[in-house]
Amino acid sequence: MNRQEQQFIDAIGRTGQGEADLQPVLAALRGWLSALDQALQDGRIDAVGLQPGSALARRIAGLHDDLARQAQRRQQQWMALAPARALAQRFEGKLMLLVFGKFNAGKSSLCNFLAQRFRQRGQAVQYFHLQDGQLIESASAFHEGATETTARLQGVCLGDGLVLLDTPGLHSATDDNAALTQRFLDSADAVLWLTSSTSPGQVQELDELARELRRGKPLLPVLTRSDVIDEDELDGQIVKRLRNKSPANRADQEADVHARARDKLQALGVALSQLKPPVSLSAHVARTEGADAAAMEGAGFDRFYAALSALLAPALAYRDRKPAEVLLHHLQEDVLAPLLGQTLPALQALQQLLEQEQATLPAQCARIVQLAWREIMPGLPALLEQHAAADDLAAVLDTVQPLMMHAFERHARAVLDSHVLAAPAAQGIVLPADAGYERAFADDLPPSYEKLYDALGQAIQLSLEALAETTGQVCAARLEALSAAVHRKQQIIHRYTGQLGEIEQGLRRPGL
Ligand SMILES: Nc1nc2c(ncn2[C@@H]2O[C@H](COP(=O)(O)OP(=O)(O)OP(=O)(O)O)[C@@H](O)[C@H]2O)c(=O)[nH]1
Ligand SMILES: [Mg+2]
């Protein structure tokens, strides 16, 4: 009688549905999403006042287009998960163990052996595999082989309460199946990592599991094929016999795998509490020796069942919060990740562009003044000449003022080409009180106007500067408002990232 085995089978049978109420956390997750959508909507960056073709406006439009695309894509992603959800639902309430490992690790052999054990103890055994998104039940055990054999997701239900998922390496799933397989793994409650005792602890294999592990699932490393071939002499004949590796050898290998796995999990950012002490076993020795109590014990199965029993509590904890985990993962991977990976960098680039525009604004304004002034000044001598005889300074100003406004407006539009500019309010040209034509030395000569020319040049300069200042202020305020809007949008994403993290922590808190 194998006590550990029976105890494990009994324990599985007792795992009723947990009483944790997921409704509050599910409501929090849904609330998070709709509040995020609302916040992003309210935080739309208003590009009013910008030329539609400008780099700034195009970038803002691109950002909004991308957000719309994200919203659409995530809807599709959630719909695409429907088959996986439906599949997972078929196993609702059962404990699902992911049996993971490189090809030839002995996954199929272990699953088959465990199935045989359960059957022996009067438990129903049902094999199945995944094909074209459908779950197909089959009567035959998994194929075991020296060459890579398992290329599809397959599993076996043991009794009422346990499901083993025998995965091909996650990478070998075909593209069609990959997403479904990946998502199906969502439903695994714990991971058995099978690593062959011929080269144990190839921890890079765990990279593929990073996603599952970060979800707080417990990990039990299992050193498979923990056996050696012995040559015995029997009645003068040499016979080959498979026997267990020695307890000392097993202990060494387990300690080594434990240490490597610990380092790896640390590097992956996974809590060490999820890692269970590794166990060694040999399905072949247990089988060939008849799987009686002594054979099972010697092959490592007592310790294996004890480790599985210890895995039950954390695995059941995952199982009981699984619906919330599935929604949480969707929000993390399909909603938040694109915001962090695409939108935040785009906002950052936009912010930089805005800063650049703000920084160049004073130089642009100075340039407008310069261009307009240079345009006006060459015409002044002729104008002053024209009105010299009549000493009509007012006529000069009446002609120059609209010319100046026109020149300013044109150059402002050309230089500040990102902005939509309203026609500037009329700006007068104010001459000093004593400015005017100068009486000539002789009465028959017309008055001279050199000083007047200089004074007029200065007055025009001042008027242009006043115009540029007003326009500059409008543009600066606009850029400032845009920058604030971009900042708000960044804050929204940061705030909601933090909030989802808090919901996640609450969900993973022991006792929920
Ligand atoms: N010595 C020894 N060999 C084993 C044991 N378990 C499995 N094997 C052998 O290892 C090889 C691979 O076993 P499988 O169970 O097919 O391995 P797998 O992990 O399912 O491999 P893939 O499906 O290819 O990923 C086969 O040749 C098995 O006979 C064991 O306990 N001891
Ligand atoms: Mg296999």
C-alpha cells in the first residue's frame, strides 16, 4: 500500500470550489478599464490652433489613431480568447498541472505512468488533445519516444479533480495553435518542470515559463529519468538492469537544480516562495519493478506525491482566483502593455517636439521682426521724399502702417507655420514727439529727412516687436496648453498602471 499516493488522490478529491468571492475584484478590474477609457477620452489632446499638416498636429493625430487602433485590437484579442475560455471552462473546478520540459524530458512517460496509477486506484482516466481549437477525447495513452514526439497540446484527466497538461515546448506549437496553447496555459494552476537527470537544470528553459511564473503559480522541478543501467551477472549471464540513482546522487542533483532554479527565478523577477524543493524520480524503474509500495518509494514517488500534496494549497489558491487572473492578464497584456510600449514613447516624443518649438519661439519671433523690417525699410526714402514738400508726416505713416501690418502677417505665417494665426490687431507706429521733417538751410530747398528716416526705422522696429510679442504669447500659450495636456495623458497612464498593480497585489494576497 502506497500511503502518499492514496493521500494525494484523496486530497485531490476533497478540493471543492474555494469560497473566495471574486466579485469585488472582478468589478474592480472592469471598473479600472472603463475608468481608464473615460480618462483617456477626457484627456484627448486638443490640437486646435495648429495647422493640420504641421509635424505637431500630425503627431497628435497619429497618437489618437493609435489609441483607437489599440482599443479595436484589444476587443479582437478578447474575442479571440473566447475558444480558450470555453476550453478552460470545461475544466472548471479541476486542478490543472502544467507538465513542462524540453523534448525527451519524460513528460509523456510520467503522465502515462500517473494515469496508470490513478486507474489502478479506481479513478477514471480520460486522455484528450487540442486540435483546431477543439478538445478531442481519445482512448489511447500519450506516445512516448526517443525522438521528439509531442507536438500538440494534450492532456489527461485523472479522476474528477486533476488534469495534467502535457505541452510540447511552447515554441514548437504551430502559429495557429500557439496563441490558443499559450492562453490555455492560463488555466494551469501550477507548473511541474521536468528536467532529465542526464543533464538536469537547463534553466534557460524557464524563460518560456516566465509569463506563467510571474502570475504567481508554484513551480515544482522534477528530475526525471533518475536511473542508471547496471550490468548484473545472473546465472553466468550479463544482464542489463535499470536501477535508481543513489539517494546521495539524487540529493546532489536536487540541490544543484534548486540553486540554479533559484537564481533563474530571481533573474526573472519571480518570488522565490513559488519555488518548491526539487524531487527526483524514475517512471521506468517504478514501472519495471511492478509499482508496488517498495518500488514506488525507491523510484522517488513517495517524495513526489508529498511534493504534489504540498503544491496543492498554492495551486488551489491560483485556481480559485483564476477568472480574475484571466481578466487581469488581458488588461495587463492587451490594454496596458500597448499604452506603456507605444503610447508613452509617443507622448514622450511629442513632449520633446513641444519643448523644441517652445525653445525656438523667441528666435522665430525675432526673425519675423527682422524679415518684416527689412522688407519695409527700402521703400521709406521714396515715401519720405514724396511727402517732404508738403511736410506731411501723417500721410507717410498712413501708408507705412498697413504695409507693415501686411509684411508682419505674411512673415509670421511663414515662420510660425505650425500655427493657425488670426490677423493681428492693428498696431500703430508711434514716433517721438519731436520727430518730423527738418527745415532745410535754404528756403528754396525741400526739408531733409535723414533723422526722420532713423526715427521712423526705430518706431517700426518697436511696433513689429510689439506685434511679435503678442503673436509669440498666443503661440507660447498654445504650446504650453498642449504640453500640459501631454503631461496629463502621461499621468493618466502612470496612474492607471499603478492602480492595476494594486488590484493585482490585492488579488495575489494570501487569503483571498
Ligand atoms: N531511463 C529512463 N528513460 C525514460 C524515463 N522516462 C522516459 N524515458 C525515455 O525518455 C524518452 C522520452 O520520453 P517521453 O516521455 O516521450 O518524453 P517527452 O518529454 O514526452 O518528449 P517529447 O514529447 O518529445 O517532448 C523516451 O525514450 C522514454 O522511454 C525514465 O524514467 N527513465
Ligand atoms: Mg511527449
